[in-house]
Amino acid sequence: MAVKNHALDQRILESATLEFLEFGFQNASLRRIAQRAKLSTGALYTRYKSKDALFCSIVDDILSKIHEEFEPIRKKYMDAQKNYSVETVLEAIRQEESVYQNLLLNYYDQCILFFCKSDGSSLQLQIEEFMAYKAKETVSYLENISNHKVDTNSIEILLSQQFYCYRFILEKNLGSENTIQCIAMVQRFQEAGWKELLNAIIKNKE
């Protein structure tokens, strides 16, 4: 059995990352990626069956990390629901925001690819499904806390606005540290909005 050339794989991934960052998924070219990596297009296809497979392989790490990091946060939200106060929920929100910041620090290029350059790829559908799931979970969570119906459309708008705000900042390509500073400022404004919403829930419970 032939030994896989890991050095070549790394060269392909580095070349593909540069290509996708510059052109985005839709306009990226496997021919140019092969040229950047100094190999034939055929050799590229022996390792990645499609442009989509290559793109997804680059962001695999961040997707795995998101699932790993959000498990303890989900538990924190559940604990906050059992012992409800505005501060306990806000603390869970802050912990979730710190995960986003750590991902940006450690996977900056992959974050840009995932959030800004994935249009047309299979990951675009995953993002849309994640946003719908996040909105549904948030509505259910707030309804369980308040014992009242929550306006689903409003929650979807708030969450999508937060996502596209982050995407807009990433598209500015300010570098990881400046990006985190901008997102932190936006998060302070958003926290004030969540705090007002959570205070309203407490009033409804009384």
C-alpha cells in the first residue's frame, strides 16, 4: 500500500485556503489551486473528489471545535433555566461569546471561509440550517422560562442580525485582534438588548 504524502496534502490545503480566501467558494478554481500547489489537476482529484470536498476539509477543524465547545455551554444554559435570573442567563451568553472569540483567535482564516466565503458550497446550507435551529432553540428556551409565547419572527431577526453583523466585520479582514475588538463592542450592545428582554420575562413571571 502506498504511503500517503502528508506534506503534499498540507501544500494542497494551504494553496486552497489562499484561493478560497481570495475568490470565495463559487469563483475559486481547482486548476489555480493545483497550480499554486505545483501539481496536476488530476493529482488534486485523487485526494479530493470535488471543490466542495476540498473546501469542507479546510473548515473541518472549526466545525469539530464548535460542537466540542458548545456542549458545556448548553449545560450552562440549562442550569440557568432551572435557577432563573437575568444574570445567570447573561453569564451563559457571555460564555458563548467567549467561544466565538477563541475560535476567531485560533481559526481566523477558517472563520472567514466558513462565514464569508462559503456561498454556493454545501456548508451554506449547514449555516442556514444552524441559524434556523438556533432560532427555534432560543424561542423554546425563552418560552420555557417565561411560560408565555415568544414572537418567533423577532428572535429570528435578532439572531440573523447578529450573524450578519459578525459576517460583515469578518469581511473587513481587519486581522484577528481588531476583529475581536469590533465584535466585543457589538456584543456589549447586544447584551444590553438581551438584558432588557430577560428583564421583561421576569416581569411576566411575576
